[in-house]
Amino acid sequence: MQTQTAPTVGAILDRFEREYLPTLGLRTQKDYRRHLKVLRREFGERVADELKPRDFADFMNVKKGKIQRNRQLAVLSCAFSEAVGRYYWMERNVLRDVKRHPSSPRNRYVTDEEFERCKAIAPQRVKLAMELALLTGQRQGDLIGLKWDQVQDMMILFTQAKTGKRLAVQITPAVEAVLDRCWKLPNRGEYVIGTRKGTRYTSEGFRAVWQRTQRKYVKGGNARFCFHDIRAKSASDSETIDAAYQRLGHTSMTMTRRVYDRGVRVVSPLK
């Protein structure tokens, strides 16, 4: 009887990438593949079942990038869980005994004044993206990937790249006004917010334009914020937490409450 070779971490990650990653949203797949590169380099040749918690000490004990290490370890732990319970290649998930770095959700809230000041100095396409992000609560990737054929019957139809969640956002007068300005952009193509050539922005391309906008904004004596903070502002400024949860398309209300609801929510006193 032939003895099965003990699988390496690299072999587990290969199968994980082949079988598990396609079940995730496109954006999440991209993030996971970036982490898999690091994990293969650090642990790929190690025999998975021989790993001990102390083998991750050097990997986790870094001065910078602690949250990245948490995320990378989370991906590896997910792969090990598949190897234990689905592939039957490991006896147990050793990472259950490895402590993560403490972290807290980002709490940057963009005020109305900050939003308007930044928008005032932003290029036209960034300005329009900011307004759509605030009104619809959608991610940058879903906004720059939005096509005109998704705008129909007084709805904007989104399929979120990260989660695959399908949403129909109502076209209110405010949303319609932004879409009208998008329609009038020079060299309009199939994308609602396209480049000057009418093509789709890449994530890196739009990020570069956003960073130039932020550098100009900061030079004016203002505090930097991320484009993703506008999604949190959309949640925070919602009349109710349920409205924020529905608009952002989260699968868990906990995510909306803990990470995205960053403003001061007014509540009624006990009568």
C-alpha cells in the first residue's frame, strides 16, 4: 500500500485557489491572490501538519503592516480549514492557536463641509464619482464599472463585485441629476463614469486620480480621507441604520453597525 505524501502548505494553497476562490466575489479573489503570493513565499514548502504556533512568530512580529499580517493569516486559516474539513489533508488547523494583532474599525467620518471642500477642487469625473458614492453607498470598483445598460426603469442595477450581491438603487431626482451630468461628459462611452477616452477606469488608474485630488486637498490645509470613507458617510448619514444596511448591501447588520456607521446617531429618550 502506497503511503500518501504529507501535503505542503503550497499544495493546500494551490487547491484552495483552484476550488475555493472562484466561489468568492471578484474583488475578494483579487485580494486573496495578493495574500497567497506572500503565504507561498513564507510557508509554501513547509509540511502543513508539522507547523506549530511558534512557527508563525517571526511572520507576525513586525513593526509595520500588522493588519496586513492579520489578513494574510486569516486567508491561510481559511485554507487550512478547507484542508481539515473538506480535503482531509490535515488533522487540525494550527492557526486557531495563533493570536492576531489587536485592531479596531476605521472611524474617520467625513463631514459635509469636508466633502464639499474636496469636491470643489476635484476633477469632474472624480466629483461625479464622489456624488454617486454618497448617494448610492456603493464601492469605488462598482461605480467605475457601472455601465449605462445598468441604468433602467428608474433603477440602477448593481451586482457588487466583492460579494456578488445584487441591488437595485432607486433613481431619485438627486441621482438623476448626477447621471445627467455623467451623460454629458465628453467622449461618453458605455461606462457611466469613464476615462477621457470613454474607456473603463482601472482600479489603479482611478486611485491615481483620487490620490492627486487628495494631495491637492491636503495642501489646502485639510485632513486626508479615503474614497471608501464616502461609503461610510453614506451609511452614517442615513436616517436609520436599517436604511444604511440595505443600501450598502451588507450580508450582516453587524458589519454596518461596527464598521460603517461612524456618525453620531440621534436617539429618543425614554418617555
